Amino acid sequence: MSIRRIFMESICAVLMLAFSGVAQSPTETGADVSIALNVAGQTYAFNGKGECTYEPVAYIYGTRAQQWSVEGNNAQGSAKLTLWRLAAGSVDMFSFYAATGGKVYVVKTVKTSGGGEVEGSGKATFTSAGSGGTFTIDATAAKGGKITGTMKCSAFSAVVVEGG
């Protein structure tokens, strides 16, 4: 084998090792997530690696807020919650999405002077615990369906801003 070929194969092997973790999904690299929801009479449960993020200074429709997000996906379906706590001190607002049993459930309570469109109704609260925390949901989806339960994160990572 030529020196040049050995060198090129070595470079390729190093690059493959270096980039092997770059394209991993949140379910492979994320936080431990536990979701226990009742969605329109159906149980949605998830326990495993998911995505949990926190941003202490975020903006929603031009309004400053803290932002937390939790997401879990499995063969049964998916659920995602984003909670906004406005710096101005009003009640927490949230966006919730679940897909289970062949149906999609949406709740959006985010409305600021800068925009937003409310769909459904309800309340989501957050209780911190160490580096993680628990979200408790009691809501009704825009097209009907009561949603209750909890979504727990073992820890939060920083929000990664994408795009330009």
C-alpha cells in the first residue's frame, strides 16, 4: 500500500470519528425526558432521551421573555411544549403540540402586543428541580380534546439559534 493511500485513509477515519456525533438526533444525545399525558382520553407516555432547552433572554413577537421547551418522540407519537414567561410579569403562555392516535392536538396561548394567535385554552406551569424541572399541563386543544399531565426534564441545554 502506498504512503499516500494510507495517509488518505487515516484522514478519512479521523474525520469520520470527529463528525460521528454531529448529526445525532436529540433522542440520542438529549436530556432524560419523562412524559405522562392524557390527550383526549388517550394515554401518551414517553421515557427516554428527548430535547429540553432553556433561554433566559428570548423574544416572542418582539416581547422579552424566558423560554423553556421540552420534546419527546416515540412510535406512539410525539409531544412538544414551549413555555414563555414574559419579563413584564404576566401569566405564563405556552404552545403545545401532540400527535397521537392518528390525530394532532394544538394549544397556543401566546398573545402579546406584538402578535400571536390564540388556539385552544388552558394553563401550563413550570416547577424547577435542580438543573431540570417539571411542566404541568391542563388545557383544551383548539379542535377539542382535554390535555392533562406532566412533562419532565432532567436538565436543560441552551437554545441553539439557527438560520441567519
